[in-house]
Amino acid sequence: MLFPRKQPPVPPPRVVVTGAGIVTPLGVGWKANADGFRAGRVAIRPVTLFDVSRQRVKASGEVELPPALPDTHLPARQVRRLDRAAKLLLLAAREAWQQSGWKPSTDLPLVLGTTSGGMSLGQDYYRQAIHTPGSHRRQPTRVLHYQAQRQAIDLSDAFGFGGPIILIANACASGANAIGHAWELIRNGRAQRAMTGGYDALSQLVFAGFDSLQALSPTRCRPFDTRRDGLAIGEGAAVLTLETLEHSQRRGAIILGEIVGYGTATDAHHLTQPHPQGAAAFATMTAACQSAGVSPRQIGYLNAHGTGTPLNDSAEAAAINRWAGEHAAKIPVSSTKSGIGHLLGAAGAVEVVICLMALGEQWLPPTSTLETPDPLCAFPLVQKPAKAQLEYALTNSFGFGGANASLVLRRWE
């Protein structure tokens, strides 16, 4: 009896980045941010968006929005109602879309991460409702914009998308999780391309919450410094266009880089404190490298979560030391949150774009405020921008409740 010949397993498609948009306190767009990071700029400034007179901390990473948004398909009335988070997202998406050269599609998946969604607009509604009796009946649409998915719907409307919208709210790992999920959709053959990223706008409620937890630094954010005493909170957005390598080559697209690995894990150790030894962080980095088929010694740059809080940085340092082992001393590490603050749901996506910059232009972004490196770190901490020869980069995103995500990126030549 003859048996049919077994077909060799088909390798999953490679997933490349053909567009990247970024908005941070350093500025709007790839160039403004690349220039800012290369110069080691710190964009933490006094808060102007809301009253902080009763807060312990008075500074944050605010984005200076342009006076007008780029052209969209939205009617003027809807544009006027866009909240700050939607504007940040649309600016980043427009840049990514233009870079990619894509045409509108009715089946394009949109996978986004956020922690606050439209909270800033929601808090304005409730403030007005409390202080102006009857106003809540005159402005019911403000409640609709309070939904976390409202900004994703605005983006879909603006670009004429008709595909599925997937929103991930997994604390500060949200943006990285969204990109990882979009990567998996394409790798698993569920889509040929996807738009993905993360966004968050500054909210007085979130700012006051972090301040009440005494998680914000009253001086300056110093990740991995012996004198670190807290984080700086910020806002921003980053959006990527992902597609299969075959699809991108068929249309002659410019490729910015390749996503080759993704890992995620949860330790559920404590609501706000990481596991002291970074158990899930270690598992996440290990899983990301395994899915990429690389070892720690092949990682040329690690963009750390590095919030600047005493507990987070020591836990992440322990995880990196264990993960890298004897190779730790050869892996440059930095936290770009030192320059722009912690952008919450946007952080993971923004830091993926920073890794694309580093890989594409062959340089190491600095921890701009680092003065005295913590001796707990067995790895070299980048204090000033430096040239480097990079093939792979790994980026970490960790959040409250033990949410962890890591992504591995590869340079495209």
C-alpha cells in the first residue's frame, strides 16, 4: 500500500513594517523624534492641560499638537468633537499610512492598545455635569467618546476602513500586546496586513492617581539610577503598518524593519508592584527570543521598560541579568522614558518605533537623565547616543497587575 508523501511544513510568513508614525512630547513625526532622541533631549515640562496646584508633582510629558489635523474623511462636525487621544492617534496613523503607500481597504484589521481611551473627555463631561446643572442632557455625545474604543472608531472612519477593530487594554503593556497580536494574525494566515499601535492622552484623573500612589518623581525621572524616585507620566501615540514580506515585495514597498518575535506573560504578583525577581519579565523575554529563533547574545540593543521607580527597575534588572546570563555585559540597555515619560498604552508602540530608528540608523538611544548607574545592573547602560552595529533589538513593556510583553525586531538591509 502506498501512502501519500508528507508535505514539509510551510513556514509562517515573515512580517515586516512598511510604515511607522510617532507622536511624543519630543514632537510629531519620525524626524522630530529621531532628532530629539539623538540629541538626548528631555521633554518633561510643567503641566498646562489641567490644574495641578493640589498635586505633589507639577510636570509631565505633554504633546504640542499642531493647530490643524491632516485631511480626513470625517465631516467637520465630527472633527470638532475629536478628543485629544483621537487627535494623537490620527496624527500617528496618518504618517504610517503615507509611508506605507497603502490604499483604503474594507478588510484591514485595526489592532490598538490603550489604557485611558477617552477618559479626558469623559472627565470633562462629568465635571461640567456637576458644576452646570442640565448640561449632561445637552451634550450626550460626550459620553459616547468616553468609550475606550471610540478613538479606534474615529480612525476607522477617517481612513475609510471596514475591517475588524480589536482593542487591547492591558495596562502599560497594551501597545506592545496590540502589535504582538497583529503580528500573530499575519503569521497565522488570518490577514495579509494590519494597522496596529497604541495611544493615550494625558488625563487629570490618571495623573492624580499616579501622584496619589507616589509613583511620580518630584524631581526628574532617572531610570536605573541609584537616586531614582519615580516616573514621569506622558502622552503620545505610535502606529505601524504590518504586512507579509511577500505582499510588501509584490508592491515594491520600502521596508523599515521586521518583527521576528513576541512573548507575553503575567505573574499576578501584586496590583502595582512587580515580582521582585521579575519572574514574568524573564519568561516574556525568553518567549520572545524563542519565537524569533535568537539567543540573548544576538540582541544588540535592549529598550527597557525602565520607568524609573525603585521597584520596577530593580525587578527588570534582575530579569535581564538572569535572561542574558554571561552575555549581559555585552547588551547595551537604555530607557527612553527618561526623555519623554511613560506614555502608558502608547509606550510599547512608541518604543517599537524607537527600536526601528535604532536598527535602521545604527545608533543607540540614551537614558538621557542617567547619572549614577545602579550596580544591580550587570549590563551596560547607554547614557549618551552612540553609534552601533545592530542586527536585533528587543523591547520590553510591563504593566500593573503583572502584564508583560516583549518584542524582537530585526534590521532590514
